[in-house]
Amino acid sequence: MFNWKVIGKIIGILLVMNAAFMLLCIPFTLMERDGDLRAILISAAITSGVGGLLMYACRNRTSNELSKRDGFVIVTLGWVSMSAFGALPYIFSGAIPFYADAFFETISGYSTTGATILTDIEAVHKGILFWRSMTHWIGGMGIIVLTVAILPILGIGGMQLFVAESPGISPDKLQPRIKETAKRLWLIYVGLTAVELVLLWACGMSFFDAINHAFATMATGGFSTKNASIAYYSPLIQYIIIVFMFIAGTNFTMIYFGLHGQFMKVLKNEEFRFYLGFTLTVSIIVGLVVYQLGLWSFEESIRNALFQVVSVITTTGFITADYTVWTPFLTVVFFVLLFVGACAGSTAGGVKIVRHLLLVRNSLLDFKRQLHPSAIIPVRFNGRAVSSDIISNILAFIMIYISIFGLGSIALAITGLDFMTAMGATATCLGNVGPGIGTVGPVNNFAHVSIEGKWMLSFLMLVGRLELFTVLILFTPYFWRKI
């Protein structure tokens, strides 16, 4: 039923790749002479050793074919195994001595959540901080998409992996072959990261800070190298990061069209138009309310409001101010924004705007269907009728998402967190945002959460990053039944 030989080999390849990425931290370790070289080398050796053994043990296979079931297993196990071994540099360096904390930090990186248990980020050595940001960058576009892009071995069956990793409405294929699609996505991703890196560096950031923040921005992750996050930097740097957070939250297909001069396709896209309009509208409202508080000048109020709104909507999680102290009304606004998400096909997490749009349109059309029960009235998006299967999928997604949020909040409250913090932690980890409300707000962290709570939140980050179905389907009995 499952092609375990191929599954094992692909997991082995992912671990070897993980080890290779660890070695990229060595230059920063040597520059600072911080003594973490040994920790990185040991971590890379263990990870590549286990990956190599898996590849060797699964070398003899009867078929390269991957079924859709194989795709779900590979993506979920791939994410878990990368996180399990990705925690090793934290452990061996002593930066995070306890494995539950190290795993939480690692899966927070790969899932681009940005929730952290570190209380003094600036005390952590550069090699480990770079690895922390690297987990963001790898997870941003997706481990499996990266593998499909550079490993011909996955040319057969690659579509199953891509669909499992991007189980949104319908991933647009930029090219007929999925491998070519993955390559182009990564070229865009790498190119935008490089452009942001140069701009941040030119505007006053050190090269180390620039590369870390470029990784975190394009991945919509949120790990910073400073305790004050982006509040540490100048207004010009903050504006640059706002722009790139917004770009990272845009469907990469639209970015592809934009780079090829097809601007009308971008402007006619209903999700992008709503994304732009909604972000600007909420930012202006929040900015005006903040300005009335008298905390900053008009420009500072608008900038901080725009930064925080874009950061939360795109699920990046960078901060320049604590939105939970602005007013109770704005705290509620930002709590609601935790459930929005940016565009489908972006590196952002969350529910995604297209799902909200289609859900609202379908609900409004139900009134019309009540008056005309025999009429066929389809939901339309970008001028096309949306199939009933997609609408059904969205309804199921929203229902399951809300159910997980409710159950997760109750479970975290049982571990000892106050209910506001439990709701904030659940919403932010399930949506892969980073900061929440309560004692896990923008200026706080997750260090005080119990061990049980951290494992729960780690699971929520994984489920949210893979958009529910990819992980949860593994817990259904019919997934494991023989056909």
C-alpha cells in the first residue's frame, strides 16, 4: 500500500540536506570564535549519518512511483524528522539545554511561526542564531518543494509531494512540469531574499543582521537577532521590511506575473486586491486610533500601525511596538487578524484570504438560493465558477480550524495558562504568526509555557504549516486501510 523504500530514501535525503544547511553556519561561528563549531559539526555528522543510513537501507526499490498517500506521509514525516534533528545544534551548543524547548524553537523556525522560548536572543552566539534563521528560510518555501527543485530523483511522483505541501485551493503551475514550477518558485524566493539583504545592508544593518532578517522576512517567519526585534532599527529599515513582508504574503504566482510585466493579471486578481485594500484599511484605522493616544507623532503612529498590521496579516511576527497595550479594542482587532492570513501560494500561514472570500460569497449566495431553490448559482472567483468540491473543502477547513483552536485553547488552559494566553498561544501557533495576546504577546515569549504545553503548541505549528489535512489525515483509520 505504501512505498516505504522510496519514503525512507526521501526522508534520508532530507536529513542529509539538513546537515548540509547546518554546515553553512560554520563561517559565522569561525568569525566570532564562539566555540560552537564543535556543536555544529557533531549535529551535522549525526544528522547526515542517520540520513545516509536511511538512504542506504532503502536503496533497493521496485518502483519510484509515489501515491498521494505516500506524499502525505513524506511531507509530515519529513517536517518532523527535520525538526527533530534540527534541534541538535541548540542542544550541543548549550543555547537551549532541554530538548522540548529546542524542538519547539526548531519547529517554530521550520513552520515559519517565529514563536520563541529564548529570553535573551542577543546572548546567543552568531552561528546558532544563523541556524535559527536558516530554519525559517528552508521552511518558507517548503522543504519538499526545495527537494523537487534540485533532486531529479523526485521527478516521478513530484506532484503528489507538491500538492501535499501546498494543499490550498489549487496551486497554479507556472510550468507544465512540477519540477520546473518548483525551480521558478525558488528562483523568485532566492532573488527577493538577495534584494532585501542588499537593501537592509545598504541602509545600516550589519551583514549578519541583514541576512538573518532577509531570511526571516521572505519566509514570513519573524526570528530576529535583537531582543527588541525591528524596533531596534531605523524607520527606513522598518519601511523596507514592511514592503518585503507584504511581498512575501503575496501569491508567488502573482509575483511571477509581475516580474514578467503582466501587471494587469496581478491587479485583476481578486485575492490580491482584497489583500492590498484590507491591509491598508485596517492599518489606517489602527494608525488613527494610536495617534489619538498621543504616544507618537502622526508618521510614527501610522508606521507602527502599518508595520504591526502587515506583520500579523502576513504571519511574519516581527514587532516594533506592543499592540496589546494600545487599547482593548485594538487588542481584539489584532486577535482577529491572527485568523486572517495572507494570500494562498505565499510563504504566509493562517487561513488565507481566498478562503475567507469564498466562504463569505458562498454564504451570501445561500440567500439567493433560498429564493431560487432550483437554480444553479455557482460561487465565482476571478471570473470563474468555483467547483462545489472546493467550497466543501473550505467549509471543512474552517470548521476543523475553529475546532482545533477551541480544543487547543482548552487543553493549554488545563496546563495552567490563563484562558486569554491559552487562546492567544493557540491562535498564533496554529496560524504560524508568532506573537499572540496575554503573556505570549509581542514583548513576551513562550519560555514560561509548560513542557506539555510546548509539545501541544509544536503539534499545532506543524498542523497549521501543512494546512490541517496533510497531518490530520494520518490520524484517520481509512488512511491506513488497504485499498
